[in-house]
Amino acid sequence: MHAVHIVMNDIVDHADMRRNQPTWHVKVGLGAINDALIMETCIQKLLEKHFKLKNCYVELMNIFWKYNKKTGHGHRLDIFISTNWRKKANFDLFSMDRYNTLVKYKMSYLSFIFPFSFTMRFAGVIDSEMHREAEKILLKICHFYQVQNDFLNYYSKKKIGGKSETDIQEGKCTWPIVIALERATAEQKRILRECYGIADKEKVKRVKEIYDKIGISNIYFDYEEETHNLLNACIQQLSSKLPTEYFLYLLVTSCRKIGRKD
């Protein structure tokens, strides 16, 4: 399911690289859309093949469609508020509340909550409170993961995960631009309006210069330290029924601390 959404998302984002490989639509053209639909039907057939005779089959299918639908809504929201789609930047849409909703629907449900929820139900865990508690901490971990990913898009000189990074060019609602708009002067906002969401190297450079002046890096590193400590504490306080070691492992592997470089 993750691959389905990645193929479609790469088309929307005009991304040409993923994991240091050309994206699928670069190789096969718009036939990639049809291929994504075929993959989705294959998922359904695999679920039917391996789980149809299980008592939990209907519930597993419901979980599959539930999170597939939520992720679709997340991608649609991303398209709606990206300035590339709207042709002209509308920073009124770039709020922290909207960013949090975007992360929750586009990223959290598919990549973090769906695998855990599916596995718990297959293992016979039907305690709704356990599912709720797990979802709550997974949402927090994923939010941290996405903020870090957005920051690295601006901060790192390398491609993240072998993926071409086009957040500024595509006018995406990301953590750095939301923070920048909260703190920018009137003149800085004017420059951001002029340059954000345009695929021009000089304009991208000017956006990053505004980020530098506002101090996005220091703001992020303060956030990283505070959030990492908070998540560690939250995980330690989870119910004894939940595997705290799994969540700690997820935090360490998904959200490695970058730390300030002196």
C-alpha cells in the first residue's frame, strides 16, 4: 500500500528520484498511474489469499480500507494547499494547524499506524484502549519524523533517502515555511511570496536565505532536543501491555537526532 501511494505521490510532486533510483513514472510515463491501481488490486488479492479463512479477515480488510482512505485524503489536502497546484502562493493556508493535519493524514496513518494496527488485530489484540494508546504515541513519533524530514530538505546538502527534494519549488506546506511565516518580517514575507513555489534556483536560494536569517536551524535543534526527550518519557509511561521496546526502537531508527554542529 505504501508503494501505491509513493508512485502516485511522485507523479504529483514531479519527483525524478526515489531511494537513489529513477521514480517509476520517469521510467514508464503516465502508465505508472495504472500500475499503481494494479498494485492496489494485488494487495486486496493477497489479503484474500492469506487471511480469508481467518476470523479477523473482515476487520483486517476494514483496517486496510480505513487507512488507505485517510491517506488519500492526506494527499488530496497536500495537493490543495501546495502553491504549485494553486499557481500562486496563498500563505493564509500555511498554518501550523493545517500542517499538523497534513502530517497526520498523509504520513502517520499509512507509514506508522496502519502496520501496527493491522498486526495487533491479526495477533488477536482487540482492546480498544491499547489501540488508542498505541495510535496516540505513533502520531507523535511520526510528527517528529516528518518535521525532521522537512528540516533536512532545507538543511542537508544531500538528497534525503535518495529522493529528489522539491518542497520549496513545489510550494509545499512544510515545517520550515510555517515556522518562517510565523516569525518573518513584512519584507521577508514579501520575498517569500515572490519566491516560494517557483522552480527557479535563484528563488529557491532566496527562500533558504530567509530561513537562515530567521534561524530555522536553531529553532529546529531546540525542538528536536525537547521533542526527543518528551517522546522518550511518553514511551516509558505506556501501558505495560504495549511493547515499549518497539516504540523506543522506532523512535531511534526513524528519528535519529541530528544535533547542532559546532
